[in-house]
Amino acid sequence: MSKDTHRADERRFLDERGSSAALAPNGLNPATIMEKAVRERIVDSYFWKEQCFGVNEADVVDRVADHVSFVGGTYGAAQKPTPFLCLAFKLLQLAPGDDVLAEYLRYGGDRFKYLRALACFYVRLTRRPESVHAALEPFLEDRRKLRRKGRAGTSLTYVDQFVDDLLTKDRVCATSLWQMPKREILEDLELLEPRVSPLGDIEDLLEEEDDNEDLEMNGDGADGNAAADSEDEGLVDEDRSDRGRGRSSSRSSGRGGSTSRHRSRSRSRDDMDVDRSEASSGDER
């Protein structure tokens, strides 16, 4: 049987354990990258038997556009494999080249966003760490929405968040990801250039935030001092006005007391004059 003949039994890829197939660029066996339980569920699934038989790299695009509407590994109580995971296992069997993956990643629009997610997932499984970072980091700016389905149900995510999970987490879509060295180590080995964030340098952003906080604190302190000074001036003015009122009231009360005393004295003098005049008139009589 020639090598170009496509066997009807897809289990042959698993039975040979990839001994006759080439290893992935990262040195892993593509037939054993996924766990055995997951592989068995994929091969026994209806989608795999119906849609993944006799499929080549070009047919994968049509399968994704027509049947993949969410990302995920297994879902439901029976832990059924998603079409996304079945097609990812099919890519492990087909082992497409870098030029094919570049075409998968280049497709845009909402119709092919799951194709890009599938290609990113396959790149994370099979490529070397520097190639993974170089291929996936440009899509950290992709803000398109994705549906994610798992055991807990369906949730909303984004392409950039999915790519970030591939770069940072150890398990995605019911698949244990092989541990990559950190980006700082790859930069020290001069395998990668330092990444420039679209937001700018993080250290510069932190310094700007600190400067803004200091300015706000200084501004609040100056405003508080000015307010305190104005309040103190108001209290001083009120004290002065109260003192002036007290003095004026004391003066007015003093003036009123003196006038009342003068009136009482004048009345007493008049009474004395009247008494004297009466006494003199009595003596004359």
C-alpha cells in the first residue's frame, strides 16, 4: 500500500503511536500530545466520524466555518468533545506546514475568527517557544468575541484573552500544554526581542501614575490650606465684629444708665423744691 493511500480506520494514527510519523517541531509526538481519555472520546464522537474523515488542510477551513461556533475541550455531563477539539486533533494528524498555518492565521472577519483560534491552539501545541511567541503575540490586539463552552456552560471570551491563556496557562481546552520557558529567559538567550506593549512602556506608565498622584495630593493639600486660611480669616472677622458689637452695646448701655440717673436726680430736685415752697407758704399763713 502506497504512502498516499488514506486508510479508512483513523485509529491507525493512534495504534502506531506516531512511530512512523515525524515529530512536531517542538520535539513532541503529535499522536500523544492530547491525553488518552480525550483521544478516545474524539475518535468515538459522531463529529469525528462524519466530518473529519478524508479531510485535508483546505477542507479544515470549510469545516471550521460551517461547524465551529465556540471554542472548548469537552462539555456536558458526558464530556463530549467539541468540534473545535476534534479539528485540532485532525491538525495533529495532518501536520500542516508553516505556510498553511500562516494562511489560517491571516484569515479575518467574524466568519473565520474560530479558524484563527484553532491555528493559535495548534501552534501552541506543536511549535518551539520562540515561534509560539512570535506567532501568537500579534493577536493579543484582536478584540473579536468568542464563545467558550465547557462543563459549566457557555461563556463569552475574546480572541486576545484566548491567546493570553495559551501563553500563560497550563491547561486549555481539556489539553495539558507543554511548559514553555518564560519570555524573559528567551530574551536573555537573545531568541526574542523585548516586546513593546501597544500601551507603551509599563515603567513609564507607572511613573506617570505616581507623578499624577503626587500632583493630586499636593493640589488637595494646597486647597485644604487655602480653605483653612479662609476659615481662620472668617473666624477672626467674626470675633472682631462680635467685639465691636459688645463695645457698642456697652457704650449704649452706659449712655442709657447715665441719662436715667440724670432724670432721677432732676426729679428729686423738683420734689425738694416743691416741698420747700409748700413749707414757706404754711409759715406765711
